[in-house]
Amino acid sequence: MSQTLNTDTIDSPPRDAATVVLLREAGPDSEEKSEFEVLLLCRGNSRTVMNNAWVFPGGKVDNNDYSTSQLNKHSNAQLPQQLLAEPDLATSDATALFNAACRETQEETGVILSPEQLYPWSRWITPKDPALMKKRFDARFFLAEMPAEQSATHDGVEATDSVWLRPRSALRAYYENQITLAPPQIMTLAALSRHLTIQSCLDYAAANEPHHVEPFVVKGENQTRTLTYPGDTAHPSNHQSMPGPTRLLWQNGRFEPPEGFESFFQTAISAQNR
């Protein structure tokens, strides 16, 4: 499934947004090591952001998200901005991000979560020359285990379809042109594929600060585009913030790691092969 590359520069500041990566246990599979699946929703083609792309539940922060929330079950009653590893963020703004994540998940999937069930995983800041859309977001990604007594479904409006897939299977479906994914989803799935169980994912999130990712765009001739991530030789930061490829190249009407499918699962792409 080919995508349309955005060529415009967006000068507006990024909007705060929140995304939830829902995880549920999966049965045995002869070809997959991971014992969990991730929920993906297909955005309806009437939307202006990521039409027909498969994404995690989420959306921008609304005014109603600025309400009191007790976040005291993760680690010694830390403030929400401490959980996000953003000490300069106001408590009300940090709380709103947790609330928005829960609200958007319920609106789009019917799944009810509380802020205490969310584990901060990453922060993605859209660059001024976004690859696939004409809006900028400062999105915090959270992990959450699917509540055992609930089930998830798409709402038929914002999301027209839904599927549970293991991280590697989702990337395989993308690589074989069965689904469309945006770069943050690609990189998140690549990072999650390193974990065998849900508990491993949550333990990692609880023990580490969220990955901070602000892609650096390298433009080439004939509208070619390379998204580089921290740790890449072309990125301003030489510290790799999350596992997986450090760059995605625009080719074949989509973003791919330069060295093929298996490089999704490398720790980094070697400089001599770039």
C-alpha cells in the first residue's frame, strides 16, 4: 500500500497528544517468539491525519482532560511528570496526557483504562517537515495490558477496522504491503519485538525513562527522504534512544529500513553499510 509523501514545511507548534499501545497475551505460534499481541486500528479515509493507516488508539489532548487524577500505583506516588521523565512539565499538563490516553482508548476501542494502568514508553515529536501528514504532534506513547474482563473493537467512525497482531507479524504485514504503518508505529513495533512477554515490556517501561524521539529528516534528490533517529550518523544526537533501525528510507512508496526486513530487528544499522 503506497503512501503520499508530504513536502510542506509546518511552522505551527506541535499539539500534545497521547497514544496507548494495548497488549494482550497470545497463543503459541510456531513462527513467532513473542507471546503477546498489539492492537492496531485502521483510520477511516475521511480523516485528515493518517488516512487508512493502521495506528494505536490515541489522539490530541482536549480541554476536558485537565482534571484531577491520582497516579500513585506505579512507583512511590511519583507525580505524572516524573513518570514521563519531563520534570519541567506542569502537573496539570502531565495529568492531561494520562487522561487523554484513557479517554481516546475508550472512545476508539471501548476499552476502559485508568491512568494507573498506563506505563510511559516513548515521546515522539513530529519535525517541521513531517513525512506523511500536515500536522505536528508531541505525542506520548503508553503501554497498557488489555484488561482480562474487557474486549476491544473499532468504533466504525474514527477507526474502520481493528486487528491484534504480534509485533513482528505486524511489521511483516507492512513489509508485504498488506497494511500501512506510520514511522512511529514501525519503530514502536520494532522495539516491542525484542520482548517475549507482556510483563517484560511493562518491566522495561517501569525501569527506564521513556524513549525520546525527534526524527531528523534528510532530503535528497528527486523527492527522496530519509528519516534518521537518535544514534544515526546523520542525526544530531549520537545516543540511540530506542532499539531498531536508526533510519528509514522513503522507497517503493513507503518508509523501509535500508537493509531489508530483518534490519527492523537489529540493534542498529552499521555505518559502513549505509
